[in-house]
Amino acid sequence: MKLRIAGEDALMVYFGDVMNAQTSARIQAATSAIEHAMGEDLIDLVPSYASVLILYNPLRTNHVSVARRVRSALATASAPIAAEHRTIVLPVYYATEAGIDLEPLAARAGLSINTVIELHTRAEYRVYAIGFAPGFAYLGEVDERIAAPRLHTPRAVVPGGSVAIADRQTAVYPSASPGGWNLIGRCPVTMFDPNIQPCMPVSVGDTVRFEAISREHFLTLGGNLA
Amino acid sequence: MTMRVVQSGVLSLLQDSGRQGQHRIGLSNGGPMDREAFHYCNRLLENAPASTVIEISVGGLQLKTLVDTYICLTGATMPLSINGHEKALWAVQRVCAGDIIDVGFAKSGCRSYFGVADGFTIKASFGSTATVVRENIGGLQGHSLHVGDELPCPTVTARKQYYLADRDQPRYQNTLTVRVIPGYQQRHFNRVEQRRFFGSTYRISERCDRMGYRLEGPVIACDIQGVLSEGICFGSIQLPPDGQPIVLLNDRQTIGGYPKIGAALSLDVARMTQLVPGNSVHFAPITHHTARKAVEWAQLFTLRKALQEHR
């Protein structure tokens, strides 16, 4: 574990420098331990693949005190607590009309479209982080045969619900936004709704599987191809 | 009881002090870009410190008040008039139902804060009324002010007419020194690159918004393309592969993977957001300790500046 000053009221805690389930589980345990240890002095926490960014209230505390409390909290919480394990299945309509990069991605990988779909639906993904945009969940890792680099020039608008791949990560765009990931399909499930609790169907540490559905089923579930 | 938007201006947004504690679902902070001017707007009106005001970028807002109340405009020098009569900035003004309030275009600075007595009455979402257009959250259904919007605010018939003395008002310049706490990813920028970064002048590019200010100037090379995506704090200075710095602001994405050379001091970031494309900045390294002291002194000075009262 490494602690670094990130800004005038921010500390970064590193747990490694690679993406894996073990580090992610440690981060999950650390996140609640830090939250508990900091109480009212904490403003926000941003857990990610291998780090947790701590934003503290500088009127109430300072980085020396935060670092001390974080170290002692993590010493006692070093063994990852067996978090409750949820599996969420997300339906996806895989087709060129739903994901414009499906064909080029398959061609570059030297695979048929059906094989790409099979590889994407066969794996179980872990939710490593939530960020970038409200409800955007970073999922890993996709089979390396269908891993694909980000576009050279990001698109100005990616349709909401788009299922996409970047390197060995995959995600569902919760709403229309700019983006540079490869689009392979569309998911009809609302990934972020500010008016309901909880506002997201997934949280960090959950397992996600994708399930291929037909065009008709996608439309029945409220999917939008616009 | 409302004020009606007659002309919406270039970009006018309802903002309170910002949304906190929601990064874990991917929500950014929003809130006022220039905290100092926001603070004075509410303080002069004797409002609660986080009350909802309108952040006006560049200018051009026109309102018709349908209530009797008091208003105050702070920040950039945007000419204020009530029914065509020019009024002072940084001062509480009385308005009556039917009055037309005009906020012209900025002469210096680019953001101002328009407040009403007791603040606008807006429903909070995720604990804040701050509008983040990119997320479609806060304000009125998550969007910037449109012609015809009705902004609820209470009738207030008595309020002290405080103003901030001319000598105490900030002066917005075209150039600025931004103090930076060098970051933990410094080692990825060699000495030559660091010296270039701190020794050069950068121009504010056309691509500057509430997410971040992109700068143009000497290219800073980094020995890595990116890092494993991680949380980004306010004021972080990212260097994407094109080597042109981006200072990340209120509406920034919560997670990102570009290397960072450091984090700018919040006090200077607030002043930077008053700069417009073509203006310039220069970066100066400071220690974390010096940064904390600077923030504490600034808070003391701000609190000790006395408000004057028209009687």
C-alpha cells in the first residue's frame, strides 16, 4: 500500500498497479474501512481498479491525520471481507444496427460475429469501478481475442445503452455521451435513474453477465435503436 | 412567486455550493467555478452560505421579476441595470414585481453570480441544486436556463443594503500565476519537461468549459501514455498524449487515466475560471504545506473584509 498527496485536500492510496479481482476485493474492504475511520472528516471517496482517492475536509483535519487513520484502518482491515456476491444478467441485442463497430471488430479479430457474441456473453465480469459519467460501470476482463483499442478519434455522440469494448474492458453507456469505445450492441436496461433508489442496477464488486437477445425481445424490453 | 427568464444569455446555470459525496455513482461536483464571487453574493444578501444563485457565463441574461425582493450581482464586470437604470455590482439592490433586470456582457472576467434574498427555491437532487448539464442533473431538470423558465424565489420586503467597498473587490486580469502542488506522477515527467512546464506561458484555448480548461503552449512529454484509471481531484492537471495541459474543474469526469503533473491550488483555479480564450497562465510549484497556509490565510482575509451598508 502506498499513500500519496494528490492535491491540497486529497490523498491517493495505491494497492498495486494492475487490474485483478484480488486487488479489487481489497479496495472494496478498504473503502468501507476508510469511510468508517474518517467519519465526518471525509468528503468523498473514489475507488477504482487499484487505488482509492480520498477527499477530506481541510477545515476539520489535515493530511497527516488522514494518513495515520488510513494506515491504522487498513492494518486491521487488510483481510478482504467476503462481500455479498451478486450476479446481474444484462440482456444485449448484438447487431450492426445496434453496435456500429461489431463487424469491423470481428473482422480485425479474424472471428465470425457469432463467435464475438459468444465470447462476450460467455465470460463473467467484475464491476471494477464506477465513474466517468453517472452510472458508467467499468467491467473486466473481456476475452483477449475480442479486446480492441479505443478509437483514434472519439465519437461526439455514443447512443445511450450502447455496449462497448475498450482494450480488455467492457461497459454499457448509461446515456448518450461522447465516447471512444468500440460499440458492439445495445442493452435495454436503464443503467442510471436518479429518481429511484438505488439509482444503479450494479455496484462495485458485483458480477455481470451479458445475455444475447433478439431484436423483438430488445424492443419489448423498451430498447431504443435511435 | 418567481422570476421569469426573458433572455437566457450565453450560459446561465442554477448553482449552489456543489454536490458532494456522490463520486461513487459517477456524479461530479458542479457548483460555482469562482467560489469567491459566489461566497460574496450570498454573504452580501445575508443568505445561508450555500444558497442557490445563477452562475452567468459571459453575460446576456435578462429577467423579469414577479416578486418584490432584493438582488445582488458579483464576479465579472457585467453591467447590471434595473428598468434601464444602471446599478452597482457587489451591492444589494431592491427590485419590485414587474421590474426588468438586465445583465450585459462581461468587460473583465467571464463569470458572475446573480443572487436573490434567501436564494432561489430549487429542489435538490443528490443533495444539491447544482446544475451539471453533461449529467442532466440539478437546476431545472438538469438543463441551463431557457427563455420562459420560472425561477421560484420568496417575497422579501426588508433586507440591509450591504455592499463591498471598491478596494475590496477582486480585479480580474488577463494573465495569472497558478500555484501547483507537484503530483505523485511527477517521476513520469523528466526534469527538462518539468522545467518547461513551470517555465512557460500557456494560453487558454477555445476548448475551455466547466469540465476543464484546455491550455495551449509548449508540449510536455511524459514517459507513459496513461495510468490505470483512477479518481481525479479538483484542479488536477492532466497531460494527454498531445502534451497540452488540461486543468480539471467542477464538472470533470470522476475517473480518468491520463498522467497528471500536479494539482492547481483551488484559490488560483477560481481566478483562472474568470479567464477567457486567449488569456494566459503561468504555473509555479509550491509545497503542500505552503498551499494549506495560502488557503487558510485567504479564508481569514475573506471573513475579515467588512461589508459596508447603504442607509
